[in-house]
Amino acid sequence: MTLDHFNVGVAPTIDHWMYDGAYIGLLKNIDEKYYKDIKCPVELGARDCYDSIHLADFLKCTVHAYEANPQAIEYCKEHIKDRNDIILHPVAVGDFNGRVKFYPVNTQAYRNIGASSMFRFDMNEQIQPPEVIAAGDNIQSEIEVDIVTLESQDIYPDALFMDIQGAEFAALKGLGNKIDNVKLIILETQYHSCYKDAPTFYDIDAFLKSKGFRIEYSAKTNSNQPPEVPNPPREFWFDLLYVRE
């Protein structure tokens, strides 16, 4: 999510995690009726599981947390070792089952492990901030990880919390008919992706509207309208909260 707390290469201990969660801040801006009956929340892109912990505490139910980055998976395991209300799935989520290329960020070159993705950075200077351009080709490595669809999983999500760096559209399509069970979605997106060939807000918004969702809250505008398109579009991320009509 678009928070300064995430721009670190290593995860702090939970004792020093002072805010109440990126997703919780958004939920607190909508009517409780949209989330009070959530029973199976799923976080995609758990990173370090801190938001999973906040969601479990706030929603008072078990959270399914998905994370593909091997380094981040170790953070997650450490932070939830004493929790029985968070189930960690160490895989990527998309629109097929199998193996997929994944590009972890080299945190020695760019201190934001959360920017790791199934997509390579677009190194266009009109899109990326100077620190990304300065890191150059060394900013990402390439590995393969397991990938699953949520349709294939033995869970029935009723809320999705996604921060998966361009893979949101594929994850939504991979729900199949299970999307009919989903009541609420929070995701981060862009008008012009900073990743090569990654879907954008326009793809996601059109898909969700076709499935009966609407924007309930945008953090950038403090309303149910998305922000204006920036010019230039450099690394402009924004968070949106969708609910079913």
C-alpha cells in the first residue's frame, strides 16, 4: 500500500509497528455494514503479515495470507508464529495453476521489498522515481515460484485485500465463480503501470463493474471517486475500496 512504513528493506519487529494497518485505515472510512459480517478475508501480497495481523484483530476472524517472495515469506513466518488466526500460503496468486516467473527486488539496490512483482519494472524515466532509475538493471532478480488461482483453493473468500504490484487483475479473474461470494475488495493500482505489460486501473475497474462492484472509497480523494490522472504519471499509486452494489 502507499505508506512510508513499507519503504524498508527489512521488516521491523511488530513491537515497533505503530500504525493500525494500511487496510484498516480504509475500512474505518466506510459504513460498518460493508465489513461487519466478513468471515473469510484473504490478503494477497502479505509481505510481512503485519496487515494480516491487523485484519485478524479488526475483523475478528481467520485471515488467509498469500505471499510469493521467499524473503518475505520468512518475515511472515516469524511474525505469525504465535498466531492461530492467520494461515500463510507461500505461493503467488493469478489466473492459472503452475509455475511463474517472479522478480524479487534487490533490497541492497532499492529498499522496498514490497515492490517485488510478477512483472519487470518499466525503467521509463517518466514513470519511475529517480531511486529506481539509479538502481538500474540490478533492481530485480528472476526466480520461479508456485502460482495458484483462488478458484482452485479450498476457501471461499468474502473479502480481498490486495497489494500485488500489477497482478491484481489476474488474481480477480482467477477467482472464477467464487467472485460472486466476495463483498468487499481493497486494492492498489495505477493509471499507468510502472511495470512492463501490467494491467492498470482501467482494466480492473471495468472488470469489477461487470461483476457488480462499485468504488465506495478512495483514500486520495476521501470520496467514492478515483483521483485525477496525474501528468506526468510518475509512480502514481492509489488505493481503492470496492463494495458489491
